[in-house]
Amino acid sequence: MSTDELNKIIAVKKMDLEECEHELNNKYYPSVVRMAMMRYISELQHQIELYSGDDLNKIENG
């Protein structure tokens, strides 16, 4: 996977994260939905950290 592809993935995940956080903070959702959204937000944050951290160097260097 090239650096460009990884950067695009990271950008999409960041946009998704921002949108989810905005929705969670500005609309009413039942608690079950809020919990699922918070879990998804947490997973997105984790993926962004993985893709943009040291793991990016490991992927690039094979």
C-alpha cells in the first residue's frame, strides 16, 4: 500500500470521526445508539493512530 493510499484512508477516517462526534454531540439518540457510536468513534481514533503513527513506517518499509 502506498503512502498516498494510506493518507487518503486517514483523511476519510478523520472526516468520518468528525462527523460522528458532531452527530453524537448535537442530536438526541437512545443510549444504545450512543454507546454504539462511542465505540465506533473509539475504533476510528485507534485506527487513525495506527495508520498515522510508527506503523506507517513499518508498512512503507515492508
